[in-house]
Amino acid sequence: MLLVDDEPLFLDVFSFHVERHGGRVLRATSADAALQILEQEHVDLVVTDYDMPHLDGAMLRRKIRRRARTAGVPVVMLTGMPVGPEMPRPYFLKTQDLGEVVVTLFELIGAEDRDVDPERVLAAAASAPRRAASGRRQRLLSRAKHRAYAFVKRGVDIAAISLALTVLAPLFAFVALAILVEDPGPILFRQTRVGRGGRLFKMLKFRSMRVNAEALHASLQSDDGNDVRKKLKRDPRVTRVGRVIRRFSIDELPQLWNVLVGDMTLVGPRPPIPAEVAMYGVHEWRRLDVTPGLTCIWQVSGRADVPFPEQVLMDQEYVLNRSLKGDLELLAKTLPAVVSGKGAY
């Protein structure tokens, strides 16, 4: 699918929906780029913005439609303008749910019919309002389902954490004493993290580094390529007690309190730091659509050894397909992952 638009953010969002359905997007922000792609690449469908204030929209549409017609490729317009009789057909409104628009476009270029009839494209665009109404019903059902899931999940969180805090109290006391004996100072480390929807909160951990660890962070970061998302395997700031509690993820246990107060949940994408979120693109922001958790897919698949792009894909998979059954499966895999210690440093 060739997508032509002068708004990079819209290109990112539309591409995300296409890729979710297994498609491939070729992007162009100018007429010349679009025409070059049409000449050099196999394209099943051209989707172009009708109103592009930063480009010569009329010239762009003429060139693309003429070239696409010669190649036998249908062209669909996207518009945010008021619809009137002068609007060229076929088109879809940008105000519609883009996920539903993409589904319709995929139906037009189905694998069983590669020679798409332009009349079929027109008919599909004309039926868009009916599809939008059906989509609204589906969204209402989906919203109700997610609310029920969130209600039950919160109940499970409170019950499980209340029990865990009681059972683990002796371990908490022992770890606190060990930290104080080796390196006197605060027992807990409070770090600002980004939660659901970009909300900031203080995430708790048992302190596993020396008291002056934050002061040493800048120099170590510069030595490691300034990648705030990367953890050092042999971080000199980590204490001997810290290595042990990190090895078995005991340092994460104070986050049970974060779960109890609602900042986090048992299962969900791990909460990032603000500096990491500042580097996010459209795809990465999907991780913040849900409440962050203690464990997630990549936590049980290698933890810090999983490259960041794969972490994003795994978190997106969780956001799109989360369920109580899936949460229970991830919780069951967490203990073996902790015992193995893979990726824990």
C-alpha cells in the first residue's frame, strides 16, 4: 500500500494500523517520491490525502491518479474536509476509525483478487458510514469487555498483593538489614517512572546500588553510547547484596506496594523512565495504553537480554491481546524466569 501524506504523524499512525494487519506501507511525502515508488515497486493500492496544505494537492492527485491508472492500481482519497458533491470518489473520511478504514482497504486488495475493480473500490467507500456504525457497536462491546477485565484484574491484584505483603514481611526485614550493613543509607530507591497515559509516579525498589549511584550514572551512560534503555551487565555501582537481590528479582518486591495503590498491576509492560519515553515514536507509545506491571512477556523471555525493538513488539502484543487467561499464564512463567536468572543484572 502506497500512502501519500504531508503529515509525518498521520503517516506513522496509519502505517501502524496497516502493519497490525500484516500489510506493508510505502510512504511518500511528495509527488515525486510517490511517482518514483509507483515506477519501482509493486503496489496494490494507493491511498493519498486529498487536502495537503504543504504540497500542491491538485497537481499531486492528477499525477498519481494518471500514473496509477496506467499501472492498473486503484487510488483512494483520505480527507478531513467537509464532504460535498465536488469531492472526487472514492474517499474515506479521516475522522473515521482508521483501524476500520484499513480493514476495508485490505478487503479491496484481498489475496484472492489482485486485479481490483475500481467500481468495487467506489462501492466500498460508499458503504463506509454503515461500516462506521457497525464499528461503533463493536467498540462499545469491546469497551464493556475491557472494563469487566480491568475490574476483575484489579480485584485479583488487591487480594494477591495483600497476601504477598503479609507472607514476605520477614524477607523484607532481612533484605533491609543486609542493605544497611553493607552500605548504610536509604533502604528503598524511589525512581520516577511513566505510567498509563504518560502519568508520572514513584516506583519503589530495594536499593541495590551505592548511595552515590545517581552521580556516577552520567559518566557510565556516556561510556555506553548514551542509550538510556540499555542496562550494564557489570555495573560497578551495584553492591554485593544488590547483585544477589537483582539475580532473583528481590529488589523489585517493594513494587508490590505500587500495585496495591494502583500505580502498577501484576501483569503489564514494565514502566519506562521519562528519558526513554522522550525517545518514543508512535509505536512505542502503545506501551502506555495500559497500566504498567511487575512482569510482562519480555520479562519471562530473557528480561534485559531482549533487544528494545523486540520488547516493544512484545508489549504491543500484550496490549492488543490482553486477557485474564494470558495474565495467569505470564504469572506462571514468571517464577521459572526469576529462578533461571536469565537477563537479570
